[in-house]
Amino acid sequence: MTTVYFVRHGETTANASRIFQGISDFPLSPKGIAQGKLLQKRFAQVPYDHIFSSPLSRAVDTAKILNEGHPCSVEILPILIEVDGGVLEGEPFATMAERFPKQLDLYENHHLDFVGEGATDGGVRGAWERVQQICRMLPEQYPEQTVVLVAHGAVLRSFNCFIQGFPFEKLPEVPWGDNTCVTCVRLFPDRKPEPVYINDASHVTSDLATKDVW
């Protein structure tokens, strides 16, 4: 068995400004840094063996804050990267409908089929395939260990869908997680995952909470 904590990054300047970020590298906002410090307090007494992060700085910086006081180092795991939004990258939500109506409609109303225009990552289905790879790899390579993953909203959403035993088609019904929310699951090489809790953000105080920010 491998115990996994999957953490979404803290709020970014793009989250705060309502900008689609995808694989664009926006930094943590002051609120996101403060959320990370609350996350660090949450994990201060949680022993873990490895901490992996998406290569994007918002995840890496969140992981570094969380990891303060722990003996292991943050390792980069490229398959944790967010879904590439293509032409939506860096676009304010307020102007998407006017500038990119087809891509926005695809993302919001035909989400399972979304692949960013010009992207090569397989889009939403690609993220679904990556989380399955993660769920196979971790119990094989890190048996009887505890692992922390720090990544992104769309990847976490696919992860939460998969570990609950839902098919890909149920993904649009799975809630988005708030910034620095945590999912905990037990993974096994030979049987279904056992979720412990999903999208828990009880460590975040009300003044620092962010809701439904994708």
C-alpha cells in the first residue's frame, strides 16, 4: 500500500485576476503564499517519504513551502503538469466568449473532448490517462511509503474521479478543488484505490479561502 496526499497549488496572480493559466507559469499571489503556510502547518506532523511537484512554478513553490521542516527534497514529476489550454492560455475569462467562443464552448460544455488549440498533451483525456499512470506507478515504485503530490486543478479533478471508481464520462460531475485543498488516498498494486478524503481545505481560514477557481 502507498498513501498519497494530492495537493492543489496555492492561489496565483492569474487565479486572483480571473485569467486562464493552464501551462502558463503565473506565480503565487500573496494569498497563495499565505495558503501555503497554512498547508505547511497542516503537514508539519505528517511523516512522508517523497514529495513530487509539477514543473510549473506555482506548484513547485507551494511544494517548497509545504515541505519546510521536512528532510526530503521536492522532486519534479513532469506528468503532474496542468492541461494545456492552447489559445485560452493567459486569456481573461471576461473576454474568452468574444475572442475564442468555440474553444470556450468546448471547455465548458464538451469538457471531455477539450484539447487546447495547438496543444499536444491530449487535453482533458490526456490528464485522465496521466493520473491512471500515476496510480499504477506509485504503489509499484514506493510500496509501504507515503507520497505527497503537488499539482493543479484539472489534474486533481481527474485524479479524484479515478480514485472513486468513476468512469471518465463522470468527470464533469466531479467538483473542482479549492486552492491548497488536499485529497488523501491509499493506492494498491492489486486492488482498487481507497479514498480517505477528497478536496479537504479545512486548514484554510475563511479570509484566505478561494472557491471554484479554475
